Amino acid sequence: MRNTLSDPPVPQLGEGKRGEQGYLGYLLRQASVAVRTRMERDLSQENVTPPQFAVLTMVRAYPGLSNADLARLSLLTPQTVSVIVSNLKRSGWLDSRPHAVHGRIQQLAITKTGRDLLARCRPHIQRTEKRLAAGLSVNEERIIRRWLVRVAMDEPQGERGG
């Protein structure tokens, strides 16, 4: 319980350390949570979660993935991917077949109903993408995309003087 007379005020979103004075890592996490929350709300209209959407998107883009490949691409744990894949297969949105050489490895493919589901999800995601890019020039968006990729790849871009 906060004692409003003696406790310091908690800054609102966009203020203090929750704003431009904040650490980049914290601000990146704050933005990530906001985008994920928006995606959860929007995709729920199709009864799809963001991790399910990520799995379907990656399998559509890269047919023949294994669960291990999919875990790396979708930024999910192998255990989570296994549960998601099982549920998506049960729903008829994914199918699998044994690898031609390594029969224990199952290669995944999206079904027609899975492609139809992704097509229904796409407008929701496109709205989120447009909202993220609102007010940015094409060049600014490209710079941000490059920066995000570098952050993910953990590639330093020169040291800033301190």
C-alpha cells in the first residue's frame, strides 16, 4: 500500500525513466510488452495467440521446418513449440511428415485451413504494423529495422564516448 504523502510518485508511461530518460533496454521491453498486448487483443478475434501466429507464419514462410528449427525462428522454447504444434495439428492448421533421411524428425507444413487462418489474421497484424510505423519516413523505418536487427544479433556499432 502506497503512502501518497511520503512515497515518490510513480512516473506515467512516457515520463522519467519510462520516457526518453529511460535505459534503452527498458524502453525496448516496455515497447515490446505494449505491442504484444495489442497483438493479443487483435488476434484474439480469430482465437489465435501471438505465439501461434508466429509458428504459423514461420511454417508458411519456411515449409519443412522441424520443431527445433521452429523454436529458434519463433523465439520460443522447444517445449512451448511442441505444445503449440500439437494444438495447431489437432486444429487442422498444421501437418507433418517424417524427414526423408532422419525419420524421427517431423517436418512441418501449413494446411489450407492454416493458410486461410493466416489470411484472416493478416489485417490485424497489418494494423499493428501501420500503427508502429505511423509518423516515420521510409528511411527512418529502415534505420529502426536495421537497429533492431543489430540489437538482436548483438552487434556493437562502435563505442560512444562517455
